[in-house]
Amino acid sequence: MSPAALVASVMDKALPDGLSSLNLVAKQQIESIGFSDLPHGGHVRASRRLPPVWLMGLSNATLGFNSGIVFFVLPQSMAAEHVPEVKIAAITAMAALSSFWVVVFSPMLDVRFSRRWYATALAAIAGISDVAAILSLRHLIMLEMLMVLSTATANLSSAALGGWLSNIAEHKDKNALSKWMNIAVISGTGVSSLLGGELIRNLPALLLRQCSDQ
């Protein structure tokens, strides 16, 4: 007997006969809920259709795009602006360190909002920070803070996304999901590293001049 049918049968015996209409409605609502395979974790999830596993995994490309911009595109752009190599290395190292100490903030992903909400909001903050960093190449203090913020929020977004997708994916699809998430990170890093420099180089000179004069 399936978990939904078992719960419905228990309610059928527990409720008085005078509440038969309520009993019928309750059983219909319970049976409309899909239960995942209980031996594999006992999660309860809606019976709605999920996107393909590869598509869910590729949503982790945000972390890859961020890594390509922060650790490849921005250091090359700083070198083009004649920033000393020692300063470039120090700024990049500070951004890389945020990938480690950001673990301290991971418990907040289970507080107040859903992991889907955190994944979306933090990805948006990471993207905005990347754009602001590109436009702050001549303001090194601001650039460093934006690179740290971007890296931290991208890693938190990836953690929230992984936790959310692992809860809604079928148990048999979790290995494939993990593979596609790793593919998304590697591919996103490569794409942003290859195309990011060209895109920045072709930004309107007037826009860059206005940002550098502020």
C-alpha cells in the first residue's frame, strides 16, 4: 500500500461517520499529494512535473560565470589599466578567500525564506556585483569589495540551489543532477573567460570614461 493510501485509510477509520463528506475531501487531498520513495529519505513533494535533469543542473552556471569574470576577466582588465601585478594578486586572493569563509553564513539558507528564494536572490546580487565591478576598474577599493561580494553570493547561491534541487529531484536522478551541476560550473567558467574580455573591450568608451570619472 502506498503512503498516501495508508494515510487515507487511517483517516477513514478515525473520522466519525457524520463527517463522511469531510472525510472524502480530506482523502482526495491526501491522494493528490505525491510521496517520494520513503526508504530514500521520506521527502514529501508535489506531484507536478519537474524540468529535465540536465536543465536543472545547468542552472548552476551562475557560479561558473562568476568564476570566469572574477578570476580571469577582471584581473586581465586590471592589467590593461596598468594596475601593478602585486595589487592584482592581492585583490584576486581576497576574492578567492571568500569562497572559504562564506561557509560560516551557510546556515542562514535554512532560515526564514526557501532555498529557491535564496538561490534566486543571491544569484541576482552576484550578477549585479559583477557588472558594478567591471565598471569600477579604476576604483580598486570598490572593485575589491565588489569582487568579494560577488564571489561570496555566487557560492551561497550555488549551495542554496543544490540543496533545493536535491530535495525535489528523484533519488535515481541525483547522480546525474550532480554531474550536470559540475558541467554547468566548468562550462560557465570557460564561456565567461573566453567572451568576457572581448565584451568588456567593446564596451562604449564613453560609458567607461563616465564611470572612471565618478
